[in-house]
Amino acid sequence: ESTIGGKKVFNVADGFLYACFDENVTEDVITEIAKKSPYYFVMRDSSMANDSVATNFEQIFATYSPDTVRKVL
């Protein structure tokens, strides 16, 4: 467990899986996670701070970590 941009982020198996379920997750937090190039990333749809984050989520990962398998629950 660590903190990125003030949000609790779970790091499982040394970066294999990252997960964040905090409220109001911003594009900056998602960008920092994407830069770590996890194999999997999971977060709640309701965790995104606003519609802009939801809109840019895929583009952020496509830019920084295109091979990450990402799932929004």
C-alpha cells in the first residue's frame, strides 16, 4: 500500500497489479500509476474525480503504458 497524489494505491506482487478505490482520483494520479507500467490496473468508476478523468483514462494509459490491462468496475 502506498500513496500517490494523496490517494491510497495498492501495489500487488511488486507492480504486477495496481488498484485504487479512493474517491476523487484525478488524471495526475492515473498518470503516475500508468508511468509505473503495471500489468493490471483496477479502479472503481465512481472513484474518478469527474467526467474529464473518465474521458482521458484510456488515453493516459495508451500514452504511458499501452500494454497494461485496465479494468474500471
